[in-house]
Amino acid sequence: MNASTGSTVQATAPVEPTPAATTATANAPCAVRLSKTFGEACYAAASADLASGGSATFPNTRAGYRGGITATCNNGAITWSASSCTYIASVPKAATSAATTAAAAATTASASSYRIGTYYFPGWKSNQVGNERKQPWDTIKLYTDREPTLGWYSEDGPGVMTQQLKWMRDYGIDYVVFDSYWGADNKAPLTAGINAYLNAPDRYGVEFSVMWANHTTYTFSKSHFEALFDFWAANYFKRSDYVKLDGKPVVFIFSAETLDNNAKALGMTTEALVAMAESAVKAKGLPGIVFIGGGSPSAKNYSSSSGYQGFSTYNYHSPVSIALTPLRPENISRSYAELDTSYQNQWSWMQKNASGIYVTPITSGWDKRPWGGSKDPLHDDSRSTPGEFRNHLLAARSFIDKYPTLTRRMGVICCWNEYGEGSFIEPTKVDGTKYLEQIRDVFGTNTD
């Protein structure tokens, strides 16, 4: 969800690496004990004892890639090379047995008593103000399994938003949360998506909200904050199709920590900054705002004194109170199973520690290779299959059912179309509507 008002990482196509060598010692053997990475295309955990002149090839362990990495020993020096590390467009999914299908059917929701939303990244229109990726699909096209059913679209293209909203309604998504940015010039960039929603001839009963992507690169001021909420109040909050709780418009905040730092820079507390926004919208005839703070948990940011009425997140990458493995220096997921474990651990922590509402965050996965990849390349192996996603949804439903007051029976999925980060449920030419089908089957729809 990068944009020029936040952090931007430009992706490059995988390239064949330049071999690297260690220092030579005459006739010495080589002990290979290394995890070797070349760019974003090759990764191997290499382990071998080689005589001088010997070599060993280790298979590429990057999910969705072929090829390998070769270590050659020459008088104690190791020379590395990589070959054919290319992307496989579609990795075959494991077949689902009839017994598994029947068992899953028994868990299907027949009608929706839930309120399920999804985040929408508005960065796919070419040459859009505020997006440094002037042709945003270019790096995504290298990953052909990510091509949307609608093609490489512009959010405001003819019929695009209308079809997206119809899919949402048909498969049980009740509201869409648009990533919303605010520029140093007090103008809103990347508005093609939300404007397409507002201008759609039929929104099919799907409500909308905004998530303030507040990871800005400019010095934030009170005037920016006031102008932002004036804009939202004038254009969004009073609409009948805007998401509300207790009659108040709901605003998601990407990073509670960043807002806390913004407030400190202004000599204020987060609570005071939030109260300032509430006063401004009340002056316009609104009853207030429900602020949903996001980010990784901390007792400080999620206390009742933070000024937030609720909490959620755009992404979790790791658990908060357990170790995925005792040997991993960075406790982030390296598979979707680990990502699911991380989310469930976060849910449990929030239930015990946070104050107010918890809009249960749900994920379809993570794989940031098109945008340069994650710091740990294996974190990008955290994409789900439709079946894995279904199990994650079932866990989310169980949590929501167990804590209906805490969650208000609400969940929010990341994401509809974060193709650069590998988090998307929108129909694609490879998977069709499989991810949406899981949402419908687990949470039901309001059209049942």
C-alpha cells in the first residue's frame, strides 16, 4: 500500500546474479554452511563439504520459482552461481478430497449475521497523482497468476467498480475500506478508487469507509490534520452508505504508533489530537467519530487512554506473545500456516489487553516480491491457498462468535487488491472467485 505520501519501494525484474567468491587457500576443501540469496528470485539453504574442484547444486526453495544455486570449491574458495531462477506462473494447488469438502460444507454459514469488510488499495490507475509508480501494473505483470479477471484495470475504468461491488455483495462482503492518503499540499491523492465508488450507478448495498494511510514522509501539522477531517466530513461522513457504529462514522488508522509520534511532535497526546478531530466534525452536525487504531500491539497504544474507540490492523506479520521457532532471529512468518498462527495469537492478545472494539483482522496472505520483496525472502512464502484461507476464516468466525461484544461481529480482510504485497481476494484469471467463495461459505451473505 505504498504511495508517494508514504514509503515507496520500486520493484525490479529478477536478474541473473554476478557470481561471488571467497578467498582462496591452496588445495583447501570448502565447508558450505550458508543460506544464500540472489536478488528476489533465488534462495537456498546450502550445506555441503566439498573437496577442491568439487561442486554442489542446491534447489531453489522460493515458492513459485524453479532453478537452483551452485557452490564450486576451488582451493578453499567458494564461487557461487545461480541458474534458471525463473518464476513459475501458477503453482499447482493440492487437490481437495471429497471427505474434506463434505466436512467443510458442514461449517458453512447459511445467512450472514456478520459484518465483513475488505481493504481496497487505490493505486492501479496509470499516472495517478500521488503514486510514484506511474505504470503500476508493470511489475505485477511479471507474476501472471496475479492478473485480475477484469484485466490490468484502472479503478475508474468503465464498469470496473460496479463489477467489483457486485462481487462483494454476491460473496458476503458488506463494506469496503479505501486506503486514503493526505498530501503535504492538503489535497487527497490516489482518489480514483473512492471516486469510482461514489459515482457508481449501483453500489449493491456495499458500504464504504476510509483507512488513513498515515505513514507520511512530510512534517505533519495541525493544519494538515484539520484539513483532512474537514475534507472527509464534507465528502464522506454524512453519506448514508458510510460505515457507522452507534451512528458515528468509522475511521481506520493505519499506524497508531505513527499518530502517537505525530501528536508528540505537536506537543499533544493522541487522545487530544483525536478529540480535536471529533470536535471539528461535531461542529458540522455529526455525532463524533469512531477511531479504529491499527498496527502491532503494545499495551501503551491500545489502552483506554489512547483516544481510540477500537482497534484492528492492516497487516500482522508475526505473533505478539509466542515464538514461531526458537531458532529464527526475526519472528515473522515463512508460510501461510505461520501467518495464520500469528493472527490467531494477535487476536487472543488483543482480547486480553485492548480496550474498546476489536474489528477482527483477517488476511489472504503476504508475498511482496513484485514490489522488491520482504527483508526476509521467506516471509514472501506466506500466500494462502483457497483451502488455507477458508480455515483462517473459520478461525476468525469462531473468535467473532466467542466475543461478539468485543468484535461487534465485525471483521476486515486484507485485502481486495494488494497485488504488490500478495494480499488479494479479488477474482483473478487463475483462481477465479475461489477466495470469495470461501468468504461466502464461512460468513454467508446478506442476500441469502
